[in-house]
Amino acid sequence: MTNFRTLAQAAETAMRGVFNATPLQRNDHLSDRYKADIWLKREDLSPVRSYKLRGAFNAMRKVLENNPETTQFVCASAGNHAQGVAFMCRHFGVKGVIFMPVTTPQQKIGKTEKFGGDAVSIRLTGDYFDDTLAAAQAYCDEINGHFLSPFDDEDVIEGQASVGVEIEKQLSDLPDRIIMPVGGGGLSSGVCSYLGDRTAVTLVEPEGGACLAAALKAGEPTRLDHVNTFADGAAVAQIGAKTFQRLRDTNPADVLTINEDRVCTTILEMLNVEGIVLEPAGALAVDALKDMEAEIRGKTVVCVTSGGNFDFERLPEVKERAQRYSGIKKYFILRMPQRPGALRDFLEMLGPDDDIARFEYLKKSARNFGSVLIGIETTNPENFGHIETQLDAAGFDYRDITNDEVLAEFLI
């Protein structure tokens, strides 16, 4: 570990010739809320708005030092690694071919093009990252290029460890706890290897991509059957072999899984209260504070906000998911009587804080009744109890489909 610590410190020093250290900022809002000393390591403020720049820089630096004739780099990425590689291709004056899933947000594609300029070309391939990765590796073999792994590479891990080096420098010590997200494990394995047992660490995964928890349970990297790609910066089907070797002794109690809808409440809170733009994976560490309130009280805690590449076209979806998670928005299928005054009777059941966000006739299921999709927003989840009580008393036939994944997917 001592040697790795030295290598991570050397990588951090070398980075200063290319980009500045990201800020470590005390957050008064979170500190007051959790009665703790909460700091944010703002990786969302790096030149490419994520920590991925670090691993790309360190890996490319070492490749070019050892093989100066290398001119072609290839990578596969859902966005953040792509931007880091593109930035560094332009910096080092080499060519890069970047494979991205077809489903990658346009914001990340556009930024990758901007950072790389003429140094990179982008190929959109595959609906899922595994397909993209296979295509990138096959192409790399074909042209005899150098493949830059997004996480499962010792030089990448070493580069990501510089986050820990900077935290220690900026605090002039180590905090009581560092909280950071886990995807493929590059950041977490690097920082944990650098820290050793010198401070406590909590690792956070999205529920729909909890590959570290699965690997710890199985004792080896295990491929998830299904991945929810909402938190795309941390939605990985299988943790890396090299990263898991460094994380295999992690206490499962120190690994949290976070519901993707709950993360949306934190994205909105940080945007509306603090003016901080975080992508879903970048908000995981901050969201985890909700599960650690008693544990962190009075302690110094650093949350790594790992990325801020958020496509604002997704904001309506984030708001929708946050409202549904918070219980202030629900969807019902209501069997509406086809008689004069029926709609008025329903509207009179709503209180002053209840708003209709959606009203759509689905079909007329019988001569005297029709099925209606109704979305209602309110200010307090308890208001829905009042609405449902009145619906029952009036004899309205209804069904709450808010959490019905099948119906919600087709109707909402």
C-alpha cells in the first residue's frame, strides 16, 4: 500500500501541469441538516465535470512514456470516461476512437466532441454498454491500438486515487468518513487503496446496478441479470476484476444501495437550494447521508460528488420520479360515471393544495362508465388519504397505479 500511495501522489502531482485540483467545499446546508461537518469534493467541477479525467490522464501518460510511438487510443464509455479520454487525446496530441451506446444522452456526446475536437471520432454502437464494449475491443484489436478501460486498469485506478490525495491535502488531514459512489470500481478501489485503514469509507451504489454488493456476496465479480441505466455513471453490470481485488475485503455494512427515485429528490434539492448541478451518479454520496444521520452526527464527512454531466432534458423525468418517491404525486385509473355532473363531483373532492396534472380518457369501457387516467399533485402525501376516503364514500371505482411498473410504463 505504501508503494501505491506514492504512485497516487506522483499521479496527482503530474496532473497539476494539466488541470487544477477540484475544490473541497464545506456545505453549510448539509452540515446544518445533519448536525455534522459536511464537505463536498467537487469532481463535478473538473474540466470535464467528472473525476474520469484523472484516470484517463494517468493511463495515457504512462502508455506514452513507455511507448512513445503509440498514436491510437480506443475506449468505450457511456459518457464521462469518453469525455476524459477525449480531453486527454487533444492534450497529448494523439488520436482516439470513442465508442458510446446509442442511448447515450446527447449532452454527453456533444461534450465529448467538443473536448476532443479533431483528435477524436465517435461511434455510437449498441443499446447496452456490454455491446459497446465488445465492439470497441474488437476494433482496437483490428487497428492494433491501445484500449483505455474506464475502470479495470491499474493506471486508471492509480489516477482516480488522486481524489484521496487531494482530500488529504486540502483538509490537512483525513476526515472521519469519506462517502463515494461505486460503478465499475475505479474511483472507490483507488481511493480505498490510498487511504488503507486510515479513515472510514462508505461506498454507495444505485439499486439497479449494485454490482459490488453482488460481488462481495459471491466472493467474486458477478454479472447482474438486469441493470437500471438511470444512474448511468454508476450503472455497471459487473465490477472490474482488478478493482474487486482491491475492494474484496470491504465490509458489506459499508456498502449502501440507493433507490434511483430517491436520488432524484437529492438532485432537485442540490439544484434548487445550492445551485449545484449533479448527474444521478454524482448525487449518490450526498443522498446516502439520509441513511447515516445518527452515524455521522458531529463528525467530519466528505462526500465525493463524482459528476455533473446532467442533460437538462431529463429534468422533467427527475422531477416526476422525485415527486412520486416523495408521495406527493400519484396516478389513478378512475372508472368515471358517464352522467352530467360526475366530473364536477370528483373535482369537489380535491382540496386547495391538490392539482390535476394529467387527465386523459383511456376508453369507454361500458355505456355508462369510462376509464380515465388521472395524475394528481399535492403538497402533502397525507392529502391522498382524504381524496381516497371521499372516492370510497362516493362509490367511485379507482385503482392507484403509481407504483405499478407495467401499467406506469405504458400509461404514464
